Amino acid sequence: MKIGFVGLGVMGAPMGRHLVQAGHEVAGFNRSPDKARDWAAATGGRFAATVAEAAGGAELLVLCVGNDDDVRQVTGEGLSHLAAGAVIVDHTTTSAKVAREMAGLATGQGSAFIDAPVSGGQAGAENGQLSVMAGGDAAALARVEPVLMSYAKAVKHMGPSGSGQLTKMVNQIAIAGVVQGLAEAVHFAQSAGLDTDAAYDAISKGAAQSWQMDNRWKTAARREFDFGFAVDWMRKDLGLVLDEARANGAHLSLTALVDQFYSEVQSMGGSRWDTSSLAARLQDRTPGR
């Protein structure tokens, strides 16, 4: 398939690489041209100097950018350059509102827009193990799903436009609560004078087990946060969640509280720390530390 890929950051670059390795013709664009040139040189993809060039004649346009405004801009710049009947798949985490707007815009020009945020982080992108939650036209998604499986382990259609973004919000709500619980558990273990590695061994095979525990307990206990999904991005996502909750009437007391805790982490200089850095605001209060 002829594909345009816009946004070659820590997630997009490996996703685009998987597409090239699967045999697709991929043109990559990034707002920092050097990143796109380096990506093209490393993968065998084609460098695109503009969004329009990346989208030119493409049957599939994949977006992995920053926020609602980026999606609006890129979709507007690329839409008219796509092949007839093309599909836009947006992996950006955005509001459900912008997903619905872009779906309407794309439909009006004979294309389809699928909101398809992902879960799995940088490691999932590198290893081709992302989970994709998708909203939009089911037939359009079915056409491109085999392509998306180049970097995904699962693609789930959740309903009409915006449903993928709403499902990603559910994902972030669940993660926020789990990470805060993990931070408090590590803090308690350290305050009690326990060996945190031994505590992990004791509880990680029971009901407390989670991905966050398996991947972030030991690093959080060592106060290592320079990797993974950044606090700034999590606060962006939780802001989308809380805006949607105000609109639909959902009561998200814990999510709102954790969002405040992340603002404290930002004030500590942790804007680019991993989300498990919720532990850092408690570790300063741990006896003997």
C-alpha cells in the first residue's frame, strides 16, 4: 500500500519502520526535517518535505502528532492530496470532538477518518506490540487493519467516530489510579523499612499484579524516571479525560486528584519523567531518605 506517515517521534518512527519492513511504500514527514531524513535513511522509507508530499497519492495517511490542533492542521493540509477513497488513521491521543470533526471533513471529500489512539508506549511501538482502539467507519478500518497489524498486536473497533478516543480515555483513567496505588505501595514499603525487591517478589504474583507493577515497581523504588511516557503527555491526556467527564457527567474524583499530583511532579522538574514518577513526590517524605 502507498502510505504517508506524519509524525516520526518516539512512537511514530518505529511504527513507520514496521510499515516499511512489511513491504509498504512509505513517505515520512516530520516538522523537524532532520528527523524525517534520518528516519528515511535508516529505514528505506522516503523523505517527504511537506505534509502534502507525504499525502500525495497515498491510499493511507497515518498521523502520530501532538494534539487536536496538530491533527486539524495536518488533516487539512493532506486531505486533498490523497488518492480517491483513501483512509486517514490518526494515532494521536486527542479529544473525541476533533475526531468527529475530522471524520466529517474527510467524508465530505470522499475519504474516511479513523480515530485510533494506541496503548503500549514506546516499547510497544518498537516491538510492534501496540493495542489500537478505533472509532469510525468499520469497513474503512477493515481495509487497513492488516496494514496496522505491522505494528499492533490487536486492533479493536469500538464504534462510531470518537469511540477510539473515548476508549483511550478509559485506558488513561485506569492507568492513573494504578500508578498512584503503586507509588503509595512503594512509599509505604520504604517507610516500613522493607526490602522493596523482596516486597515485589512477595506480592507480584497475586491479586496486586499489574503491568505497572511488573515494569515500574523496581525503577520507582530506585527513583529512576528518565524513560517511558512523559508526565507532560499524561497531563494532556488527563485534561482531555476531565473535559469529557464534565460533558458526560462522569464522576472522576481519583483521576482529578492524580492530575493534581502530576502537577506537583511538574513543579519538581519532572515534566519529562515517566508517569511512575508519582512516587517521587512521596519519596521525599519517606523516613530516612
